[in-house]
Amino acid sequence: MGSSLLFSLLLLCLSCGTPNNDRSQVAAEEPKGVDNVAYKWGQIALTATALDTERFKPRPTVTSRYLGLIFVSIFDAWSRYDEKAIPVYLNGVERQPSEERLLSNKEVAISYAAYGAMKAYYYSDSLLFKDFMRELGLDPEDHSLDPNGPIGIGNLAAKAVIEARKGDGANQYGEEEGSNGQAYFDFTGYEPLNSADKHVDPNRWQPKYFSDGKGGFYAPGCLTPFWDKVEPVALDSGSQFRPGPPPMIGSEQLAQEVKEVIDMQTNLTDADKALVEFMRDGPQSVQQAGHWLKFAQDVSRRDAHTLDEDVKMYFYNQVTAMDAFIASWDSKMFYDFARPFALVHQYYEGQVIKAWAGAGQGFKDMDGSQWRPCSPETFLCPPFPSYVSGHSTISGACGEALKRWTGSDVFGSSVELVAGALTEPDNMGDTVLLQFPTFTQTAEMAGISRVMGGYHIQADNIAGLELGRAVADEVWTFYLEHIGEPEGTSTAD
């Protein structure tokens, strides 16, 4: 999302006042939607994700894990004030007696859990979190570990999650052998078969040259190629639902799908361009997990959620996103499949095709070897293998999760933006209203946008959507177990 929208939402969050700590409050007075504290922490999490992208460049795998574990921490703290819920990582803390299951205690417990997890993962924004704690009337320096009070329970929940996830394969602390203490270092030793200058196997992924924004060029390496080794929260493993292989060069299917990418990009309407850019995100992007957290917040506002409802919905939504990323990377690294950027060159070198010539230059006839995605010079396409599409996987997963959680496919969100604002700011199109009538359609719009943009072929998209939905189904069972509900129960109450 754009920076102005994110920060306006943050200001809205901070202006909502402090939680009602009056123990005599009645249910009718409970803050809902944007006023509930779980929603507010969701806003803070989105802001931190955007700032992380700005500082460290896009790393959707990493931020999906941060968001997933933050909302697990919140859930675990909240569970001790719920009648039936079972924490994921928090052990040794008893369920609090019924007279202590007050909204005020829940607000304090989840706030300390969120604060503890966020300052550990989004450490660069500790001051932001500290200031927000003070806005809520809470002391960010209170490090109590008393298991019989909300502050201690919140701190213990964050601590339990952080400790449990050390050594989970994400290599956050450079703890994996051969990392030399370097965080997120690739301890698997992955090397692409193809270099940016030499194609050995055109079916395999090839790095491509990007502009460095200073007149030079560089070929970025594969982003977190070890992410398939990360331990999921709910799945048995990242390979649990691994799809079958993509179509190979020489197959009729791949030839048709490569042509489809060229045709789609050549015929982009302003509405198509707006969709591609919205789903791609731009400066201060919240990445795919954050995008679907934002959609979940749309649901919270629409349905005037209570704190309990948002805690549960975000927990299911973001664990689904985290595990879907791991599953997506399992497929990406297992198949190591080529992107359209290289496949179009392979199929159309020596042939004249109509293709995008760059910002402000429109579409021109050129040799197929010069084709490129309709994307900024500084980020022409994601730097990792193609099959399956991460956008499709996470969107298929989170769209299905919101559909399951609410008990309905109806969404109804929308966004207005100017076509081309991110790709060609000096040559923008019309203002477009993108409408998202259902969760399923929203996921499919996210998936097809990646084909329109030239980042994926249709096989990447379709298999990604299917993989994501399989992940959401599996996480749903895990979710029901942890909220203490029998299989088949709808939690949208």
C-alpha cells in the first residue's frame, strides 16, 4: 500500500483513545472495529512491515514470518483469558479464572505480547511500539513475568514464541551452521544453474539484470532460497501439498502460456494496470501477508469486530499466510523453474513481437529477445524461481481463510488508484476503482495480475491458488483445535 494511506491509518489508530479499563463495562460498550485494541495493533504491524520494506528492500518471506509469529503471540496471551482456547507455544501458564476474563485484562495481555514480539522482530521500530504502548496507558518498561497477571502473561507469550522459533530454519540470528552469524544467510549454498549472462538450461530460473538507479546494473541473487526449510506453524512440512511439475519447454501448454503473457501485457487496459500495481505494491509495500492482513482489517471494520473476533481472525489469517509462503518456497526451490522474462526470450528470439519499451515509450515492435515485464527498471521481476506464484499461493490461502472464518465469500472492499502511478509516474492513465466482491475473486484477481504483469505464466498462478487453498484447509483444522471448537464449526459469531 502507499505510504500516505498507511500513515493516515496509523494516525487514525493513534487517535482512537486508550482502552476502557473500567471493570464494570458491559458488553454493549465493548470497542469494536477500528476501536478495538487488536485492530490497532494490526495497524501498527502494517506500519512496521512497510517500514521494514523501505529499510531492507522487499523480503516477503521474512515479513510473513514476523507477522505470523506476532499474531501467534497475541493469540497465546489472549487464550489464557478465554474459556476454551489452547496456546500454540505458551506453556506453564494456567487459564485465568472466570472473574479475571475481563476485556481490560485481555487488552493488557495482548498489548504486551504484541509489543514484545514486534520489538524482537521489527527491532528498528522499537520506538514506534514503545510510543504506542504509552498511548494505550501502558508501561513499556514493565518486564513482569508473573503468570497470574495480564502484563506477565503478555510478556511470557512473546518470550515463548520468540524462544520456540529460534532455530526454525529462518536463520534469523545467523544460527545455522555456515552462516558466520549473518542473519538470513543462505546456509543451503544454493547457486542458480543459469547465470545472468549464460543460459545452461532454459527450463530453470535465471537471474536478470536490474538498474541500480544510479546508471549501473546488477543481477540480484535468489531471495531466501532456504525458506523451504523453515518450520511451519500448522503444516507438517512445506512439502505437504507440493504440486506436480510445471510445463516444460517443448510442451504445447508452455508455448501457449508464454504467448498468453505477451498478449496480456500488450493489451493492458488502465484497469489492468491498476490491478497489477495494486497487487504488486510499491514504496512502503506491506508485501502479500500484510496485504491480506489489510483485507482482514477491512472485514473487521465492515463487521464491527470485537477484540476476541479480531484476535482469532488475525491468528488464522496470518498463520495461513506464513505457512503458505513456506509451501510456495518449497515448490519454487524444488522445481527451480524459469520466469517469463527468460521464457519469452527463449521462444521469441529472432521474431518481431510487440512489447513494452520502457517508461514513457509505450509498446513497440522489437525482437523477442528484448521483451521485459511491464515493471520499473529497478525491480523488473521477483528475484527467485517462478513456480508457483507466491502472490497466488498467499492470496489463494488467505482468501480461503477469510471465507472460512466469516462463513461467507462476500467481501465488498474496493480501492481507488491511478493507473501507472508506480510504473510510469510521468505517463499515468485514468483513475480506476478496483472492486473486490468476494474473497475468492480477490485472490484470483491477485493471481492473474501476476500473469498480466509478465511475472508468471498461468501454470504458476493456477497451481499457486490451489496450493494456497490446500494450506488454508489444513491450517483451519489447526485453528479449530486451538480455539477449542469441533471440526466444521464457524467462528464468525
